[in-house]
Amino acid sequence: MPRQFPKLNISEVDEQVRLLAEKVFAKVLREEDSKDALSLFTVPEDCPIGQKEAKERELQKELAEQKSVETAKRKKSFKMIRSQSLSLQMPPQQDWKGPPAASPAMSPTTPVVTGATSLPTPAPYAMPEFQRVTISGDYCAGITLEDYEQAAKSLAKALMIREKYARLAYHRFPRITSQYLGHPRADTAPPEEGLPDFHPPPLPQEDPYCLDDAPPNLDYLVHMQGGILFVYDNKKMLEHQEPHSLPYPDLETYTVDMSHILALITD
């Protein structure tokens, strides 16, 4: 039995989700963001990911410059302190006046102090920079448990939409992800459909554009209606408007699914 595209109604969409999606659609249609044409996102106001990444890059650049200046000052200060400490510990130079006089033998009871001329103690500026760990929670980050719950629900909804379109297009979907979504028959096809065909990439010595094993032309015809491509077996079927049995998407249902995705992005 061929797969059918499950249809939804726009009235089934949450009001907040619908308003967010309509706002994004209106923004795109008005094309008010032409000044920011080189941006990674077409609607930076409604999809603040681009603005957030730009602010993070500016902050990281500023911190890197500040850290480089502080590091240079710290190294310079450490060199000055070390040179001063070495100059204080070095004995004053005397003119050479011949070999020194023989000193009396050291008595066995004279203690021998080892390491008297060791290197000076490093200054506090030479202390290593330890990693600082900040422990925070929802009360510190400003994110409540309700926000986490809403984000998790939106992400699960987006994954379900992805699984639906992957299944209708006969694509594989991650098995573990589908199990967490509550679908036990993940990554498996019905018995009447058989197992999916795997086509590994060609070897280095093979021609990826070779069409020797390509299937013959079946003379299918394609006609677009309402932005959706319909496949017909032959010209007669096209004249009678009898498309081939495939899970053709529904425009209203696709709009509903896109509304959920846009609401997830803009939230």
C-alpha cells in the first residue's frame, strides 16, 4: 500500500506559533532587510541567531586583544622584577689581585649549606593562571524550568516533522532518535516495501558519472500544480489528471510544519 501524506489544518496550529510564523513570512515578503543582504540569515530581527553570533565574535575579539595586552604587561613586569632580584643577589665585582690565599681546612663540624646560590623565588606575577569554574543554575542564568521544557517540546516536534518527511521520501532516519521520540519501528520499512537500497560512493578508480547500469527511461511526465510536482505515468494520465500514486505533500500541511520550524528558530 503506498504511503499517504497526512494532512493538517491551519486551525490546529497554536496561536503563538501561527503569529510568529506570519511575522517571519511578512518580513520576508516586505524585504525590508535589503541593507543586510550579506547576512547569514534573511531575517536577523526575527531570527536573532546571526546577531548573537556577531556579538559573541566581537566579545571574543575584544577579550583576546585585552588578554594579549595584559600578557605583554605581565611579562615585562616579571622581567623587570627578575632582573632586579638577580642584581641584588650577585656579589660585587672585585679587581683580580692574584690567587687567593689558602684558607684553613674546613673542620668536620662545619655545616655545609647546599643550594645557597639557587635561583631566586619566582615573583607572584609568574604564578600560573588556573582555570576558573563557574557553577550556576537556572536562578543565575535567567532560564527557568518552564523555558527548558518548552525548548524540549519544540525540539521534539521538529524531530518528528523531520522523521515524517524522511519516511515519506523513503529516506532513512536515525534509529536511536526515533526510539526516544516513541516510535519503535525506527529505520525499518514495512514488509511489502522491502529493504532500502544502499548505494555507496564510487571507488577512486571508478567513474561517478557512468550510466551503464542506469535504469531505462520510463517516460514519466511531471506537471507542477500549486508549487507541487505531480508525476504521471504517461500523457493520457496527464490529460485526465490522474497522477501516479505517491505521497504528494499538501500545501496547507507543509505551511503548518514550516510554522513550527520558524517558531522554534525565532524563539
